[in-house]
Amino acid sequence: MGTQSHIAGYPRMGPKRELKFALESFWDGKSSAEDLQKVSADLRSSIWKQMSDAGTKYIPSNTFTYYDHVLDTTAMLGAVPPRYGWNGGEIGFDVFFSMARGNASVPAMEMTKWFDTNYHFIVPELGPEVNFSYSSHKAINEYKEAKALGVDTVPVLVGPVSYLLLSKPAKGVEKTFSLLSLLDKILPVYKEVISELKAAGASWIQLDEPTLVMDLDSHKLKAFTEAYSELESTLSGLNVLVETYFADIPAEAFKTLTSLKGVTAYGLDLVRGTKTLDLVKAEFPKGKYLFAGVVDGRNIWANDLSSSLSTLESLESIVGKDKLVVSTSCSLLHTAVDLVNETKLDDEIKSWLAFAAQKVVEVNALAKALAGKKDELQQFFSANAAAQASRKSSPRVNNEAVQKAAAGLKGSEHRRATNVSARLDAQQKKLNLPILPTTTIGSFPQTVELRRVRREYKAKKISEEEYIKAIKEEIKKVVELQEELDIDVLVHGEPERNDMVEYFGEQLSGFAFTVNGWVQSYGSRCVKPPIIYGDVSRPKPMTVYWSSAAQSMTSRPMKGMLTGPVTILNWSFVRNDQPRFETCYQIALAIKDEVEDLEKAGINVIQIDEAALREGLPLRKSEQAFYLEWAVHSFRITNIGVQDTTQIHTHMCYSNFNDIIHSIIDMDADVITIENSRSDEKLLSVFREGVKYGAGIGPGVYDIHSPRIPSTEEIADRINKMLAVLEKNILWVNPDCGLKTRKYPEVKPALQAMVAAAKALRTQLASAK
């Protein structure tokens, strides 16, 4: 057998976000389950055909999902929390989407980031009482669906050990409960699924065990050995690929992986896992397949084919020609779909890029070249080499003045001269806020009308004058609503922004933008990451006009709303020709200019969102301190120049913050608002454990990712839990996150309840004096 090719997974949303619109139509009751299933079936068949036509040998199935692949596994195992009222049988859309989004009577399950990506998953809630049963036949159905189309696929499952390690103890279960103790209970379901796939004709199966790249102790590593020993007889007769990704695999984990019973092949990320190559060269087991992840599944730069081919050739002598498979470093879910749909990128930048469809071509070209057919691809390889050279030498990439300014940052920690308690005193004299001040996180609902205005302005169908008038009217509406609700610190609602990162990137140099470069974040939520291809600077003010206009409409404080440098970095496709921290420092200097211009314009409260700071944390502990040092430093650079009376807020969403709380404190913001409600107030446990926090803090009091409207009593209960561990004079009251994805009929009553709860507690606190 010659060298073959493998794709670890593929984007699900479709080239024009077809699945997003189908999901939202279904959720809004405008279309049927059959309509949704038809759209998804059409997308799957086109993806399988595309990979098959490109010559891909190992094509994945069961990587498609209506929300996320971990929730699919929860459904497969029948691990539905009792609050959703499921009584057994095949799990349908009602239960599935209730777990993901909540419903009128119960909240959704917790959502968190998938490793260090901007993709999210619904966290399984497990305990000793869960009765696991085979309750979603999605994997077998998709395999059969592909087979009926003439495509023999590799069904992909989240591996049993990683599933448990990514779970959490359910409410009421001891936090010390060992999730791995459930292995014996879930493996029978895995056996049923694998047996069905085998009976249907599957010859390969892919089990994703990405937690193997984490710092795992011997007890956790032993769980892999035990699980695969238990599965060995069921796996017999199948070729089994265990896939890891996103980082180097530690030496001990590599030994565990390559010793697993019943496993035929190992998938390794050789893009982010550069040291993994040394482990392969030192001790790769004879007779096993290596699925070599040399094509980056997480970025959009064209592969350096010559360099990858050289790596593959060096591996061939170790693994053997018949056992080496060219692969993506991880699923292509994290990249945009197809460069063909980009009509506005210029030819030079386009030549530097490869989206998912192009990466499929790259993988197959490398496999053919390795099999001795490079002559047939001479033109393809030559064009690739020319693009690599053009990118290195292009004057659009390098800006000497920016590089010099960033280099000048070395040697200073960039800390504000006055400590936070003195600053808060100065700010209170100026702002005169009540105890438990209320605010929101920034965005307000993006109505159909508002989106139409932005779209028509971009298409030059309306004039700039008409656009400004429409946006100002929207801001006025949002300001009046907040005054009517009696919110203390207002926002302008961000009607001029479709996306918080894209908006800033469009106004900074060194960025390029796509028309259809959408990437799934969770459910139907898609983002369109900007592409940072060169040195970054700010040619002119970006938000001052709108913030000033909004402040002129009210006597209450109006927040200036910015996205922080680390979040812009982590939510972009970042250039890979210099260290990430260098790019981050350049962005920090650009945001610093904007902060100072907002202050000069009379904006006294400025929010610099760092929603994605935790997301960029390296998976391995040994690399985390360096990242946190430059990430936190970048944030401090942005506001080093402001006066003590200017209040600097930051916001962080869906992540586990407890392990980086000291870095959050080190950011030295005056106020931080932070996700809290959907994670069972996990954040508050930090303060119960004695961490002292002296700055203002607003743990979210309700979940904005669910359409559910909380009651005043529910919010008051949450605030009381916060007051048990936080001083009343530093506590803020706010939702978890921005409101752009919600509708006004949901937002208004939820905010009414929030303000009513804050006022009721102010009265209680005053009478308790």
C-alpha cells in the first residue's frame, strides 16, 4: 500500500453558514426537524464527496454535529441530567437542545472552551447515580449514510478516557468524586457502538483522546491502559486510530499511547507538537501506523510543502513507507471552509492562505509526492514555494516603526502608579455610584433592521450620512432603555459592530478580512476571525466618535468599549512568522492610543475586554507562566497612561479562571466582570478559599447564552452568594456576557429583574447597618 491521506475532521457549518441558518430557523419554530435534517445531510454528502474526489483515503464521519461533539457523546451515553425530564429511548432534538441551550423551565448545562481554542463544548455532568445507556445512534447512522453514497468513512468518537476527564461532578455530587471511576460504566456503551460500526462494515475507527497532551498523573495515564485493554476484544478486527492534538505529547503519555492494546495507529500533531517528532524518532513501535499531522488544522496559512515533505521523508525511514499516513494536525473545524468563496482578498494575500478545502488538497498533494508522484504536481509545488517566498519578503508584512516601538517596551512592567483601592476612591468621587452598581457587558441585541443597515452601508446602498443617522438612532434607543431600567453605568450597545474583534481589526493596519471565513464557536454561533498578516498599528481613532455621541445622550457614565490585545490575538488567525507575544505587544500599543483618546474625549469608564485571555493558556504547565506574563503585561500596557479617576474595566467569559486568578489580579484593572452563572458559581469558590480581591468585581448574575428569563429572586439569591465571599463595596451586578445574541423581549425583563434584585439588596444592606 502506498502512502495515504487522512483528514481528522471538517467544518460543519457549510461554506455560507447553511447549518447556522437552518438551526436558527428550527429554534425559532420557522422550519421543521425534517428541514434541518435535510440541510445537514446535504452538507455531509458534499463534504464526503469533496474529500473523496481529492483522493483522501481516510475520510471521517460522525464529526458533524448540531451543537458540539462532546454533547453528542453525552447523548450517545444517555448521560442526561435528570432536570431535563428524559425518560429513556433515543435522544431527540428537544432533550438535546435543552441540554445545550436551556428551556423555559431549566437552565442549560455549563459551556466551556475546547482546550485552548475558541470552540466550546457542553460539559458533561456525571456522578455515581448516572445510568449510562446507548441512547443516540448518530455514529452508526452517519457511517451508513456515507456508505450509501459510496464513501467508506472512518467513524470518529470522543475517546472514553478523554470524555470522563473533560466532565465534571454533577450538582450534589462531591467535588472529590473520581470521574474515572465511571469508566467501567461507560465502556459497555462504547462496546455496543463499536460492535455496531464493525457489523456495518467499518474497517477503521478513530478515537480522539486529546487529553493525552495534558500533564496527566500516573493514575490518569493508567486509565487509558485499562480502558483499551477492556475494549481490546471488541476492537479486534478493526484498525483503530487514537488521535491526539493541540500540543506536544509528554514522554510518559507517549509511552502509554504507543502501548495501548488493540490500537493500530497513532495520530500526532506535528505542527504544535514539534518535540513529539523527537519521541517518534527515538521509539516508534514497529508495525504501527503513524498519522503524521503536518498540515495545520488551526490556522489559515498555506503549508510549506517543501518543509513538510522533508519531515515526512525523515519519518518514512522510521515508520516504514506503508505505515505513514499524511494528516491534518487536528480537525479542520477550527479553520475557515473554502478560499474559493473569498472575492475581496487580493491575489498576493490569497496566495499565502489555505482554508479547509485547500488543506484537503495539500494533504493529498503531500501524500502523492511521498508516494513518488511529485512530478505530476510540479506546478502546485512551485506555486507554493513562490507564495512562501513572497510572504517572507513582502513590504506589507514589515513596518520598522512598529517593530521599534514594540522593542522599546522591554524593561518596564507598565503598572499604574497608584494602587487600586486609592484609584477606586478617586473614581467613586467622580462617578458617585450606589452600592452594587449595575451595568451590562457591552452589546445589545443585533436586530434584523440593524444588520440590514450595516449590510447596506457596506454594499454602498446607503450613504455615510444615512448610516450614521441610523446608528445614532439605535444608540439613543439603547441609552433610553437603560435609563428607563435605571442601570447605573451605561453602554452604547455596539450597533456599529458585527463582531468585536473584526470591528477593531478592520481599523488596524496589518489585518486582512474575509467575506465567508466563518468558523464555528458553539451551536449556531460563528465568528469570522481576522487574519493578522503583518505588523500592527492604529492609523486613526476607532471608537471615539460613537462613545462620545453616546455620552452626549446621558448624564450617567457611558463605558467606552474596546477589545483587549490578547483577545484580538487569540480570536484572530495570527501570523506564524514571529512569536505571538511580539504581535500582541504591537496590538497593545494600538489599543493604548485608543484608550488615551477616549479619556481625552471625556469618557471616564473604559472597558477593555479580555474575554479570551484564559483561552490562550498553553496546555502544558511548564509553558503557562511565560504566556501569562506577556498576556497580562500586554493588558497593562493599554491603560498605563490614564488618570486615577478613569475607571478601567475588563471582561472575561466562558473559561475556568480559578487556576489563573492571581494573573487576573495582576492585570490591575479597576473592575472585572466575569462569567459565573453557568458554571455553578465555580468562580466564587476561589474567594471562599481565601483569595483576597481588592478591585471591583462583577461575577455574572444570569446566563445570556440561554433564552430563559431569570426571576428577581433567583438573581438576588446569586448576589447573596457573592456577598458571602466578597465585600459589598467592590461588588458589581451584571449579566454574564454581551446581549447581542438575545432578543429584546428576553433582554428587557431579564435586566428589569437584575436591577430590581440589586435595589432590593441595597435596601436590605442599608437597613442592616
